[in-house]
Amino acid sequence: MKVQCKTGKDVASYCRGVQAFCPSRCPQSCTMDCKSKCKPICVCDKPGACGDPRFIGGDGNSFHFHGRKDRDFCIVSDSDLHINAHFIGKRSPTMTRDFTWIQAIAVLFGEHRLYIGARKTVTWDDESDHLEISFDGEYVHLPQGDDAEWKSLYVPTLKITRTKAVNTVMVELKGRFKIIANVVPITKEDSRIHNYGVTSDDCLAHLDLAFKFDVLTSNVQGVVGQTYRPDYVNRFDVRTKMPILGGESNYSTSGLFSTDCAVARFGHVGGAVKLISDLADVKCSSGMDGPGVVCKK
């Protein structure tokens, strides 16, 4: 896939017009760094979640959380922000767990509900849009084409922008967060290498996600949310090939828009909670620079 720096206030003058192909390790899932480096960066190199979910936390370290297919889990939960993920999957007869991927996320803030999901797709077509987005229960119509933009009439600080013609968007709630969501399939080659068992009736289209948070409290929780806490201690053995986060029951929720996981913090305003918003211009080895990224190597 080819990506390009265009124009705009966030694009360095020397990057304008620069084109590049996504790296071979993320041929369908990259964005251009148009602020300084003028080169493509894999979405999965940023804090977020990709594939059979591999998460990169706020501390820059990677881990897996498998969850279960057809279930929902809270990945970020704070006093005024809650993000759940819906997992799809396949069960391998040779394994005791599901292969899982994130099919959709629900973002709750204030009284609002945002849905971003990958449509179930039989045959993948790079030229077709496989994204589905709704806000407060209403379908979001986002024209196809680079830089197409939607703004909320009710929340002026909420903006959704296509970063390529189809299948990739950046969601920004100014001063709060940015989320990159990219729909990708499981290819026949992926299935052959990893024995996913993908069938002809479903290419398991799913989301690769990257997060940037501008403001969180020190009480934030969730699969990846906890890694942004000032008191978070990474207890994974980083020497292992695939560190795995357990404790599935702590993060399971009864529905995609529910805030009832055991570690939920949404709506909890009691007690003194420190805001961790003074994190501007932190440079992280994962490649995600800017406010809200905590790197504690």
C-alpha cells in the first residue's frame, strides 16, 4: 500500500508530497509520519493492539491478551473515558484457546457512544471500504477518499478523518485522545503460516489499532489502560517470546457498550485522583511521540 504526505498545518513543509510504500512487515497497515521523518510507520509499532491481539502498552512493552471469541473486554477504563473491544476468533483443534482478533471497539466518553468496527467480509477487496462507524446510535457517513472528514454537530471537538481512501481512519477528540483504526483481513498466507483455519465464507476482517491519550487519571485501568498508570510495574518476563496477560475475568464485560468489567473506573469521581496530563513530547521507542505517551523502560 502506498501512503503520502499531503498538505496541512500538521505536515512539515519538507514532507509535503512525499510518497512511500508500507514496510513489508505491515504492507496494509501503516501511516506516514509527516511531522518530521517523512516516512511510513507501521500502525502496530505504536501503543495499541494488532493481530491475535498483541498490545503495546504505555510503557512501550509488548504483550498478548487472547480473551475469547464473541466476547467483549475493557481495554481502557478511566473516570470519563471507557474503551471496550469485541473479539472474534477461530478455535484450532490443536490448541486449548481461541485465535482471536479485535473486530470492533466502543468508545464511551461523557454521555456519548462511538462505535468503530470491521464489517464481516467474505472476499477481501482493497478498493472497498470495510469500516462501519456510528456515533450515539447514528450511522456516520464518511465519504471515500484521502482526507475525507466528518465532524460532530453535537461535540465540536470530535473529528473523524480518513488517512487513506478506504479502511483507515483517525478519530480525534481534541485534548483527550487520538485513535487510528485500520481494517485488515487474514490472508490465505497468514492462515497457512499460523494454521488459523480461515474458511472461504469469512476472511476475518479485523482492526489494527493505535492509541494516543492526552489526559488520563492515575487511576486508569483496563488491559492496556493500566500500563499508563504512574505506579504501573511491568511484571512480564521480557525475555519470553510472547508475554501473555492473564486475568481474563477482570476485563470481561457483559456487552460492547457496558462498563461493568471488574476493573471499571468509568463514572468513578470520588476521591483525589491525579491527572497525568503533563506528559507532552515524550519520545517512545515504539514510535509514538507526543502527549499522553509514557515510556518507562
